[in-house]
Amino acid sequence: MASFDSINYSIRPSKSVQRGIVFEGLRRIANKIDLDNAVYIGFGSIWFTDFVQAHKILHIDDMVSIEANDIGFRRATFNKAYRTISVMEGRASARLPDVLAIDGYNARPWVVWLDYDCALNEEIVEDMQWVLANAPPSSVVLFTFSANATQTAYGKPRNRPDRVRALLGDVVPDELSKDACEKETLPTTLAGLVSDFLKSEAADAARPGGFIDAFRLPYLDSVAMVTVGGILPAREDTASVRAMVADASWGGIVDEIIEAPPMTLREIATLQAELPAVAELTRARIQELGFDLHERQIRSFQNYYKYLPSFAEIVA
């Protein structure tokens, strides 16, 4: 079953947090490198949620959505959010070279977000390698994939270090442990290793500005997912981009899994009225307010409440 048949990607709360962090980062990147004439490339599915944000926030007009599913292609063509979105049918590995061949696209920066719904595999790794080798200077690249440890794609726990090493090669240390590949740890482990892999691939491709790690975002809705990405700056922009990402205010790299707590509208409104706050909210304070949450849920809400979507069901 295609993922668009079971998931509305526009309303997953942790996905919304991740998307908000990405586009806040992209907005800051656009102040350092010229994205005025950028092309947005991704998997819009039938929802085009990130395409809408790319247009509204980054003011990108020319966009390409790649759709492998034949029914999905027809639905995406019907549902595309803007006239300037081109929908291509096929797999990314086959269609990315066609995007590069579009007149002028090889001379314009790309914002590429290949948002897969499956586990990291050989095809995704090859797509990453192609993008790192071929994206024009001043491009921003992002990749999302599942880090659900129960998927057979990653193998049994004792074999997972070998499977990760088979996918990512020499960037994976020989001493990678089974503990680093358990259900709770696999997302952050993959985030770090894939980032190292992208940096290595950019070096192998002799990119003048290299790859600057800017996004490592493991998150959890129904399954664990990971978004990893960064910037392929022109040589003259490298120093300023590195300084931006190294600044303490840069929020694109997180150390723990983003897990937006399921909360009622009343709970959300009550906690929002306590924020922003200098000190961390405590469980005791939540109980004083009349309800309760786990510590990790409180921490997650306080860190990411600005990115949470607002939903309400309207009953006529």
C-alpha cells in the first residue's frame, strides 16, 4: 500500500515539528547563500505540504515532485498545489538525471528533500550519492528515511551493525555495537552515521565547499524516522555557512528523538500559557495545572511547541 493511502503527512505532529525546524533553518540559510532562483525537488505525494512551505517561506516558484506510484502520479498531478509544480512519474534514481537536464536547472541551486517512507537501503544510498555528486553549487540537500528497528530491512539486532556497515561503508566504525542499533538508539545512530556518509561522499566528489552538516532530526510519530541533510556551499560562502551552523542558536541538529506528545486542545492551551519560560517546566507544575505528562513529553513540548500544528474537528 502506498503511504499516501494510510498517512496524511500534513497532520503528523512530530513530522510537523521536524518540518518547522527544517524550514526555519532553510530561511536562515537563504540569508547566507543565494536561494532566490532555487529549484525545489522532492516527493510531494498528493499533499504537497513541504512544497507549499517552500513557496511561501522561501519564495521558490519552480518545483519538481517525483512520484513512483502510478495511481499516486495521477492523484499528485490532480492535486498539485501550484501551476509551477512539475510532477514526474518514476523513481528518483531514474528521474533525478531528467531534472538536471531541464534547461537551466544545472546552473541554479537546488533545495532537494527526498522524503522516503521506507528504511535506509541501497537505492536510497545511491540516490544520496547521485545528489552529492550532481547538485549545483549552493544547494541544500535533505534525506528522510525510516529508522524503525522492527523492519526486516535492518535485520535482527545482532546483525544490524553489519547491515549498517554494508549500507554506509567505511564511515561506520568497526566497533559499532548492537546497543547502538537497538530500537531506542537506532534513529540517533543512523542520523550521525548518514551525516558522516554525506560528508565523505562530498569529499569524494571533490565539491569545492564540501558538505556542511546542518540537519540531524530523528523523530517519532507512529514509527521512528530520521531526517539528515546539509549545505553544499560555493567555496566563497563556506566560512559564513559554517559559522551559522556552529552558532548556538542553530536548531537543525538535535540530540534526542523529537516526540510530540498527543495532547488535547485544552492541555496545549494551558501549557502554552506557561511559555516561553526561562526555567524548565516540571511534572509537579503540570500536576498543579490539573493534568499530567511524562517528563520526556514535557521536555519535548517545551522545546518544540512553536512548531506544533493546531487541529480541530468541525462538526456541521
